[in-house]
Amino acid sequence: MLLDVKNLAVSYGKNKTPTISGVNFELDEGKILAIVGESGSGKTTVIRAILNVLPGGGYVSEGKIIFNGRDLSELDADSWRSLRGKDISMIFQDSGAMMNPVHTIGKQFVEYIQTHSDLDKKSAYDMAVEKLELMNLPNPENILKSYTFELSGGMRQRVGIAMAITFQPKLLLADEPTSALDVTTQAQIVGELMFITRGTGAAMIIVTHNLGVASYLSDNLIVMSQGKIVEAGATDDVVKNPRHNYTKSLLASVPEMGRRRYV
Amino acid sequence: MSEVIMRVENLTKKFPVSDGKFLTACDDITFDVVKGETVGIVGESGCGKTTLLKAIMNMQKPTSGKIIFHGEDITQLTGEAKRQNYRRIQMIFQDPTAAFNPKMKIRDIICEPLLNFDLIAKSEVDAKARELLTQVDLPADFVERYPHNMSGGQRQRVAIARALALEPEVIACDEATSALDVSVQDTIIKLLVKLQREKGITYIFICHDLALVSMFSHKIAVMYLGNIMEKIDGDKLSGARHPYTHALLKAVFSTEREKNQYIEILPGEIPSPLDVPSGCPFRNRCTYCQEICTTQKPPFEEIENNHFVACHYPLNKAH
Ligand SMILES: Nc1ncnc2c1ncn2[C@@H]1O[C@H](COP(=O)(O)OP(=O)(O)OP(=O)(O)O)[C@@H](O)[C@H]1O
Ligand SMILES: Nc1ncnc2c1ncn2[C@@H]1O[C@H](COP(=O)(O)OP(=O)(O)O)[C@@H](O)[C@H]1O
Ligand code: SF4
Ligand SMILES: [Mg+2]
Ligand SMILES: [Mg+2]
């Protein structure tokens, strides 16, 4: 087992009821877990807790996260630095927003590679080009010369994914990696994520609002509502035989071609 | 009868890039928007959708072309006339985080446009913000929050509430619901439709979810590399005839695994907008490409009533 999340609770600020609680799940090497559910239910919070990057005021108030046999709460800052971005890496909702707008993408990508490896500048640059190509980005060299604001949302997202997969992480945490992408690019990237995880044996947790993508990609599915897991199981089972009312209503809201129109 | 509220006429936007070259983000785009209707715009990342909206919003001057709104070319407006025009056309951005001042509370973020146009007094701000939050299904006490203390979907709903505040005639949505879970999305779409019926609001709705677009739009425009390739009634999307639209339809994931086995990934790479192919912009990825496609750009023609296609060899029907 690669990851074991035990009775996790996270709170923001002091003396408040936890935002998420009683979150339990396991993840094996090479498996893909999708988390779907209500907006604001705590999906991003779960992912951020695993990577120990909860935003200001957020902290794990209960429970344990075991990664590769190690209790993550016991890691010191140095261990986190070598783990984060390498063994576990993250694809954000908007990767562009995570990057610095005043430096070129190339400068940041090369620095990122050099922080986590002994490569010289030239080799790091070549590696960046290669990863961008893997994400089907046209003119990688041009992209490395650009600033985030010069790229469209979709292009920025692909740069973020290219960075996250640079070191073939054991665990990839993806927070709505395709929400900002058009359907053809989404299909390519979903294919790419599948290829990367299946090819390298990496496991992935993907948070998505697209239940079609979740059904296509994932082995297991977790449905969250109001800070709790309301349903979990093999993806096919949950999608075909939802038990919880929230899951049922979620599935009923999925837009599908040919469903009743709003107008 | 249907009244055209806005006409985009031969709109072109080029950005200068290094070595005196130009990047063509929108290439001679023409279409009408009917009052009280929704135009859905779909297309690959980088194809120029946001650039088109920014021109419509008068945030970025086009290189050439016009945007006729109430009989007036709004790209030529300046000063107070331009400012007043902002009131009538509002936009909900793809990324609300970038549009919000992180130091402002939600109450002030939502009511800022109302205060800018002197439409409410300071004393009314709190009540108005609460009312708007309730409209988008958020708890009223979120007025006290800051944008970073919310989830992505919650922030997006704040952006929607803020756009609704001015009761504009046109709302341009740039992937406004893609950060929401499908059940909240359903609520928001129903709200938008309700406001459309009551107030005759017109929407220009950029969205990647083809299924959602087909369920919500009166007209759908399909863009590729800065061009509109097909324009079709929303309820007739499955009768699309452009090879690119077919490729889009084949890339939609379903919750039914059986359907997902028919997913087809569009081969080839998106050409760079710096280097648009001669002839048909889609030709290097099109299975049906013929000689003529490489030299002659297909005209954007009405092949059936209200159905426009830019292709030398339109296909018969989808799937
Ligand atoms: N820094 C913070 N301070 C206080 N509350 C926060 C903070 N970040 C998130 N929250 C709250 O915690 C809850 C869970 O947020 P989270 O971002 O995990 O939701 P999510 O499931 O990822 O939602 P979405 O689908 O909209 O992205 C929300 O109610 C949100 O308002
Ligand atoms: N301010 C800008 N300067 C230079 N290029 C830009 C600018 N804004 C957008 N572009 C380019 O224009 C093209 C269209 O971008 P955009 O309209 O954001 O696409 P979409 O919204 O369809 O994803 C892209 O190639 C993008 O990189
Ligand atoms: S014009 Fe030719 S290349 Fe372009 S979409 Fe039609 S058939 Fe394909
Ligand atoms: Mg989230
Ligand atoms: Mg865009």
C-alpha cells in the first residue's frame, strides 16, 4: 500500500468544527482514485493535507497520513523539501496562478528541475522541452520564453502538468487538472495521465467535477459532501449503483448529450 | 421577432510577438447575437475565445473589425460613454481569483460595481450582498469572508453574483461553471435561464462541456485557431457537419463506460497561432483533407437555415 489516510480531520482557524472529518481511504501503487463531490466539501483540503500545504490557518486536527510506510506528520522541513515535487507532486486547479508572473516559464521550469536534481542548466532546459512536448504543447522553446499571462488557461495548465510529471512521482495529486481544458485537449491529457500512471506505476488521486472523466480514469471513487465521505467503492459500482442520495443527485445532474435541455 | 442585440463584424485581433511577427488570435470573425438568447462558444484552448470576449467587453481593442451593440460600434467608444457601456455588458472570468482584490471582503467585492456606478448607498451594501449571495446558493454570512478563505467553486459563485449585481443586458461567461460540481452547476444554469426569461438577458457562454453547451445554448459557435468553423442551433448539435465539430463530439467522456470506448483522441498537434496553415486551418488534423483544402480557405457559408459551416466537404452527420 502506498498511501493510507486514517480518520483524517482538518480545521481552518481556531476552535472551529473541522472542515473535513472521518476521512479514511487507502491507495495502492499504480492505482487511480477519483474524488468527486460538492463544491466546498473539502476535496482540495484532503489533497492539500496529504502534501502538507494547507493554506493559512489550516491544520490536521486528527488522524494520520502514512505514505510509503512513513507517517508524514513526523517529517521535518528538509524531508518535506525532498519529497514534495519529487515523490509526491501536485497539479493545481490553475497551474498558471501558482507560477510567478514576472519570470519566464523557462526560468521557473529550469530552476524547479535544478532544485530537485544535479542537472546543469542546459540539460535541465532540454528536459523541460521534452516534458512540454509530452504534453503536446506546440513550440516548447517559445513557451519557455513566455510569461504565464501570455498563454491561454489551457496552455498554462499543460505546463503545470509537464512540471508535475518531470520526476515521475510515486504519487500524483491532481486537483481538477482538466477543468479548464476543452474536450479534445482534455481527452489527450486524460490519455496522457493514464499513460504516465500506468507506464511508471505512479498512483494518482484526481479531484474532478467531470464524472465522465472520473469513470473513464479511475479504479476507485470517493464521493464527498459537507466535509465527509458519503460513498466510496470501485468506480463502476458507485456509478452504476449509487446508494447515497447525494451520489444519486450528483449523477442525475451530469450533463449528457441528448438529455433534457434547459432552454 | 428575434432582435439582433450585438453583431460581431470581421473581427480580427493580432498580437505582436518577437521579430516583428504577429500571432493571430481572432481571424475575421462575424456573427450575430440575438437578444435574450445564449450563444455557446466551444473550441480548443488557445483558439481565441477569451480574446474574442475581451474585444466584446471592450477590454482589448481589436486590430480590425467592429462590434455593433445597439447600432453603435463599441470598439470606438471612449471616456464616459465607454464606462457606461461596461454597465450593460458584464463578464464572468475563467479565473475569478485573478479578478478579485484579495484584501477585500466578499461583501465589498460583490457590491463594488454598484458603488462605482453610484447605484446604491454604502448603507445598503450589506443587505444587497447578502441577497446576491443567496441568489447563487451561498450562505449570506459569506459577506464577511475573504476570497482565499473559500473553495474554488464558492469563489466562482461570488463572481457570478457580482456580475448579476448590475443587471446587465449581456453577460459574457468564460468557463464560468467549470469549477463547480455538476449539481451546483445545474442550480446556476437554472438561475441563469430564469434571469434570461425574466429580464431578457443575453449570454455569450464559453464552455468546454459540449453536453452542457448543447443543453443550454440557443446557438453554438465552434472555434478553431481564431476562426469560427461551424455555427448551429443548440438543439441540433448532433447534426453538426464540420469534421472538427465531429472530433469534439467524439472526445466527450460519459459516465457510461460502454460509451467511453468510442472516445477518439484527435490526432496531430494544434498548429501554433503564429503559423496558421494555408487554406483550411484544420487541414493538418483532418481525415477528410483534399488538395483544395491546402490552398483555399473554405468560406463560412450558410448551408441550411441558421447553420453555417466553413468546410469544402461538410460531413453528413455526427457518429
Ligand atoms: N484558507 C481557508 N480558510 C478558511 N476556510 C477555508 C479555507 N480554504 C477553504 N476553506 C473552506 O473549507 C471548505 C472546503 O474547501 P475546499 O477548497 O477543500 O473545497 P473543494 O471540495 O475543493 O471545493 P471545490 O470543488 O469548489 O474546489 C469550504 O467550505 C471552504 O470555504
Ligand atoms: N496579451 C496577449 N499577448 C500575446 N498573445 C496573447 C495574449 N492574449 C492571448 N494571446 C494568445 O492568443 C491566443 C488565443 O488565446 P485565448 O483567447 O486566451 O484562447 P482561449 O480562451 O480560446 O483558450 C493564444 O495563442 C494566446 O497565447
Ligand atoms: S475544408 Fe477540408 S481540411 Fe478543412 S475541415 Fe473541411 S475537409 Fe477538412
Ligand atoms: Mg477544490
Ligand atoms: Mg480562455
